Amino acid sequence: MAKMLARLEDKERRRRPSDEELAERARDLAQKYLGGRPRPTSVSWSSQQERRWGSCTLVDGSIRISTRVQGMPEWVLDYVLLHELAHLVHAGHGPDFWKLLEAYPRTDRARGFLEGVSFVQDDAG
Ligand SMILES: [Zn+2]
């Protein structure tokens, strides 16, 4: 039981990484799926994202991820990070942008997940 709780805590912690852990995760993901091309200068959580899951500032290469993503499955957080990282390579949502994200096997699933969350939240609001 203690072991199971420890595992759950570990999982919960990984779903809510610190800013430093978030930046490290972004670097790993950029390396693994995007050939190391995006090099963000900073990656941090932000509670000022309104309805967006994340944003990036091209001029300084910084990425902010909405705190609303905290507690979502890790593969969803990874997708949100990859989405913003891909914007450092392609600013818009054109075919080249989505082509980059095809490297991540859970892109479609994560987009579906986030659409579902938005739907529920819009409905509640
Ligand atoms: Zn985007």
C-alpha cells in the first residue's frame, strides 16, 4: 500500500512539475521529437493564459504554459509543450507546423482531449 501511494504521489508530482522541471522537459521533447531545432530561452507556468493552453513569444523565444494544464495527463502536457516549441520553428498553424507535430505519436489524441476539456468548460461557463 505504501508503495502504491508513493507511486501515485510520484505520478501526481510529475503532472505538476516546477518551472525548472518544465523547462528540462521541453528541452528533452525538443530533442526527441523536433530534432533539437526549437531552443526556448525560458519555459514557465502562467496563470495569465485566459483560454489558451500555452503561448510563445518569438522575439525572445520564451514559452508559457497555462496552469490549467497542471494535473492533466503527462502526454497532454507533452503535447502542449511540443505545440509551443513547434511555434518557435513555424509561427502559424500551417501544414509545415502540423507536419512537425506528426513526430509526436499522441498529437491527435491530445488535441481531442483538450477539445473535450474546452467543451466542458465552455458549457459550464
Ligand atoms: Zn498554436
